[in-house]
Amino acid sequence: MTAQGATDDMLLEVRGLTKHFMLHGDIYSKLAGEKTQVLKAVDGIDFHIRRGETLGLVGESGCGKSTTARLVTRLIEPTGGEVRLKDEDLLAFSPRRMKETRKDIQLVFQDPYSSLNPRKTIMHILSRPMEIHGLARSWNEKRERVLDLLHRVGLSVEHIDRYPHEFSGGQRQRIAIARALSVEPELVIGDEPVSALDVSIQAQILNLFRDLQEQFGLTYLFIAHDLSVIRHISDRVAVMYVGKIVETGPAAAIFEEPLHPYTKALLAAVPEADPAKPPPRLTLKGEVSTPIDPPPGCRLCGRCPRELPVCAEVEPPLVAVGGDRQVACHNL
Amino acid sequence: MPETVLELDDLTVRFRLRRGDLTAVNGVSFSIGRGETFGLVGESGSGKSVTARAIMRLIPDPPGEIQRGRILFGGDNVLDKNAAEMRALRGRHIAMVFQEPMSALNPVFTVCEQISDALRTNLGLSKREARERVVELLALVGIPSPQKRLDSYVHEFSGGMRQRVMLAMALSCNPGFLIADEPTTALDVTIQATILELITSMIDKLGMSLLFITHNLGVVAHSCDKIGVMYASHLVELGDKREIFANPQHPYTVGLLNSIPRLDIQARHLTPIAGSVCNMMEPPSGCKFHPRCAHAMDVCRREVPKLKEVAPGHHAACHLHDRGAAT
């Protein structure tokens, strides 16, 4: 779709992206003089995605992965930081410019039951984005493009006038993917797009993501909590824990030799479908830390098996460790 | 061979819906021995949860109906018991852990009140005795400072802690048999690991038998001895865990295992099962899996294959194995 620049192949660059939610208490807590608490959902993260690449963003519930997706698409406004698409800061765009830019970034959501309008036919769902972005004018042109999209995601002409409820979960996710592709985006963000699907269907949709990437030269930001899915789909991986990226690097390197104690713990906790593999176990103490007014220092403090005195005081920065890898840990 | 605790024989559960009849469980037979852990695996709608609920007689009637079969628990047919006898069985002898602790626990009672309710009804403990026992139970399932959490409400606990509360409630009357219906599905992977470890250690410590229901093959690979695979209301494969993973005999099991992305190697493409699960209101004739099966033959369209032994202790319901027997 887009010619690949030999020198500048960076599509998305995120710097210091931050989203803090103010938790205003009720009037009584205000009268009592309690301070407003701050939920640091995303707290200064950096990552980049090159053209044609898949970055997998993985972490447990509440770590800020979905907030990141919404920030990158400006569905919510960040507290700070930059989101640079093709070297321009999205956050500085006018509403009009932003609307045009939405064409380049499309989202596929987790639940294909709530992300498709039950009252519209598939033809309408897939052609409306084209109309909005002026990609097809005549009815014939739209229909032709919709048919082409359906074909590419593994559906056929007989499905075009049906409603979402007539489809299974896997088929609906195919429609959601077709809708994302209808405006010829460069970056597709999948926010847990296969989590709601049964394993046999999940494999079909993962293959579809792969095939479409090859056909259209797409770039993916793929968000999931399932580590084997992330391993399968990603070229590079970023691991999030309570609003921070703790480790990032090529997928193979991270899965074969995780460096951050949290990444290690995540991998050790996955039950692999092979009785010969070691059973899942938890190498961390306690439960996930809270993002509300987190103490200074590393977010993993108090749970980490390799804690140093410095960990409670200084937040470890994400530093390069060679091989395109970065880790945020004091004790490597 | 350990003594059989639970035996399902030709269990068939049907729901009479306005749109027509739906057979959710169709001729399922298996048995679980004392101290054994049995994993029942299948995708959504395969009938695994209905099987579990049928054992506890929790199928709402109408529209549900146990059409055929027997459920023998300790030699007695559960289906012959009246309401009072069932109450005596539930909680005291068979306990159940559900997927959604938030909806399975009562939000308007404290943890102590809900757990002691079962203790006072089933074991006749006094209020004070029950309270002491609840503290013990919460400590047993690894809730830190149980004395302090005793009078908390469910919403004050995290997802993992709620699941521990539910497990404490299930274990409260020392049942010999535990049914866990997707107990870790709603949990994050690190919390899942701790809950699975907890369940396995409780089973060992208290000498219980376990029926574990899940869609996650990774989970059964590590927490069960025997596995049953369900597809569209039928039990299609049954056997020892290692046998099933190393040497799956039903095309559906093979497909399921191939569909899972792996953690140790990265494949360019996965090998999914073609098509999607059949509509249970209008199931296909013969073997329910034949429209998705690469090996489907004429006989598959005509006849439902019976579960038969293909190797010692390993059963599969597939016509491919008839051919071997005929020649």
C-alpha cells in the first residue's frame, strides 16, 4: 500500500506517554481535607513500531494496555507525552486533521458482539467508513470494495446483506477486521482481538491477521494478555506492569531469555499444553500492585525476588542491554 | 484401579426451548476414582458445564431435563434422590467452585456469614464454632490475616482472593468430591498459577477427587490425571493425560492441540480446525464433527460413532478406528 522508505521506516513513535486519572472523592472526603488520589494508568512509556512490523503489548489486567491503545488513537486525551505518526505529533493535530488521520490508524476490539452495530447490515458497517473518508462515491464502487473486503477476510457475497447477530463470534471478528481495513489504514491496533474466541477459531483469526499483514503491508500494535498469542504474532514485544513498560525487545529473545523479573514470572506462570513441561508457578510474592498513588521506586517492589535497597527509592529507567532490547531493572 | 466415586452412564440432558429441543449432553459416560483428578475439556457450548451441573442436579427443569442415563455417586443414583437428600449431598459430599466468584458469592453478606451458613446447616456448628472454622478455612486457602478479613464483603476482595473465598466455602464441609467449573478462566495468568497450585495442593492434602472443567488445555495438562474431551454434546475422547497429549486419537483433539500457539517455538501459521462449531439447534447427522473433519467418510455422515477403546485405557469416538478393527 505504501512504499517502504529505506531510511525512515518508523511509523509510530511514542515518547513519555502518560495518562493520569484524577480520582475525585465525594464531597465528604473533600470536606475532610483528603487529597485527590491519582491513578497512573499509563506512566511515561516509550515505544516505537516500524513499518510492516508487529509490536505485541502484553500485561495483566489493569496494567494500562488498553489505555495505551486509546491514547494512541486519541480516543482519550493523554496527560502528557508525544504520539508521533510518520514523524508528526498526533496530539498537536486539529480536530479536522485528526479526523483525516483516523483513516491511517484503525482499531479492532475484543468483543465482536458489542463492537458491531446490531441494527446495520454488513454492507452498511463496511461501507460507512469509506463514505466518511471519501474513499468510494458510487453505490457500485462501494459494493465492489465491500465484496473484495469480505472475500479477503474469508466471508462471501451471501453475507453482505445480513446483520451481525446472524454470525458466529469468529465471523464477527472477521467483519470487525474488514471494517478496520475498509479505509486502507497503515496501522491496525488490535485490543485483545482474539481473547473472546475459542481456541480453534482463535487460530483462524490469528492466521488471518498474518495473511492480511502480508497482503497489505500492515503494521500492527497487538494487545493481548495471552503470552502464547503474543509470542505467535509479534516481531517485537513490550511487557507492561502497572503503567510502565518493564521490558521490550525481539519476541524470540524475550521468550527464550527473559531478563526482567516480572517477565520471568509471567512466563513461568503460563500453563503450557504439554504435560512434559514444568507446571505453572508464581515466582512473585503477593498480588499486582495498585496504580493509585504508587510509591516511588520500582513498581515491582515488595513482590520481586531480586530486590535491592535502591529499588524502593529510584524508579529504574528503561535502558538498552544490547540486541535491540531494553529492560527497566536495577538488578540485572 | 482406585475405587470409583462418580460414574456417569449414558447421561443425556435436553433443553426444551421455544425454538425446539436442544440436546446439550448426549450419552456421556465416564468415571472418576477416589483421589483422581479428571479434566473435562471442550470449547464453549460443548456441554461440559451442563454435565457438571447435572451431577449437582442444578439443571433448571423446565426447560432442562435429564432425559436418560445414570449418575452414580458412591454407588447411589443421584437422579433418584429427592430434594432433601440432594441438599444433604451438596456441600457435604460434593462441592462446586464456579467461574465468576463475583456472581457466585452473595454481595450483601460478609464472607464469614456465607461460609458459616453451610457449616451451621450441614454440620450443625454453633455460631462461634462456625466462626472459628471459617478463620481456619481462610488461612488454609492462603488469605492473609484471616481474622481481619472475616467480616469483609466480597467486593472488598480482589479477583484471586474471591476465588480463594469460594474455594474455602467449597472445602468447608470436607467434601470428598470437588467440581471446579472454569475456576481460573476470569483470572490473570499469575493469579491462575497460584489458584491452580492451591487446588492441587488441597486435593492432595484432603484426599479429594476432582472434576475440573475448562477450555484451556494448558490448565488440564498440569492439574489432571485423566482427560475427557467434549465436542458438541458428545464425549469424543477419554484417557490418561499423557496418552491424550502424546497420542491424540480423535481428529478434534488433534485439531485442538494444533490450534494452540506455542510458547517455545514460533510458527508462521497455526493449523486451525476448519469451519466453526455446529449450530446445536440443528446439529449435523452422524458424527457432529464430520463437517469440520479432514478425514470424514460416508459412514461419518450416517452414524454417530461410539466411544471405544483404541489403546489400553484410551477411548475415542471416531469411525476411523472401526476400519482398523474391521481389517
